[in-house]
Amino acid sequence: MKLILKHFSELTPSELYKIIQARIAVFVVEQECAYQELDGKDLDAWHLWYEDEEGVSAYVRLLDKGVSYPDACSIGRVITVKRGTGLGLKIMLEAVKLVREKYGCKRIRIGAQRYAKGFYEKAGFIQSGGEYLEDGIIHIEMTNEGDE
């Protein structure tokens, strides 16, 4: 299993295909959520994923301040294909470190599916907003302020 970090401009067509395939398998097929998967945010994002001989095992994208939130960087499209392996938390902790490295942001804000609140709390996030409905799924805003 290897960890890969690439900017969108560095992705090969095959890598991009595997990433989109994994995201659609989780969000659209498994969660039965019809939404615009390709939202334009990938183009300027850093993409971080674990890959093995079977393909993408876990994935996140790193977004600069101003892309999703005017005052914070963000981490999105968080998936773990191989659940129960610890890869989800491992990739989130790495993503928090890398979003700060790549973009220099202390504040990271995410829109988390409500059921995953405990997972994100393990990665240093706290609930910072109320519940809202997005694509038919209840979400909450969560923030990681770093060492402030």
C-alpha cells in the first residue's frame, strides 16, 4: 500500500479515472446520492490517496482557502473503500498536516456527514455549525483550528 499526493495537473488519466471511480462508488452508488460529483473544485486541488494492487483504498482532496469557504482551507470527498483498516483516520491526519503545508492555513473547515462526527473528532475537528441538508444527507460544519 502506498500513499500518493498529486496536484490535479500531475494526475495521469488512469489515476484520475481510479479516483473518480472510487468516489462515485461510495457517494453515488453506495450512499444512493444523486449529486454533481465533478464540481470544478478538483482542478486546483491536491489529491491524496492510498493505493494498492486493487486500486484506491482511501482518498481525500485538499482545497485552498476561498474554494469552499472564504476564511478557511478544506478537506473534502473523504472516502475509505477498505473500511475497518484504520486507513480513514490515517489519511485524514495526513490530510490535515498536508493542507497546512501546501496552503499555509491554520483553520480547516469541512462539511461532514452527521453520522461521521465522531470520526472527524478523532482528527481534531469540532462541530462549529448547525445541521443542514445537502444532497439528501444531513451534514454539520466542523472546524479544526490547529494550535490556536
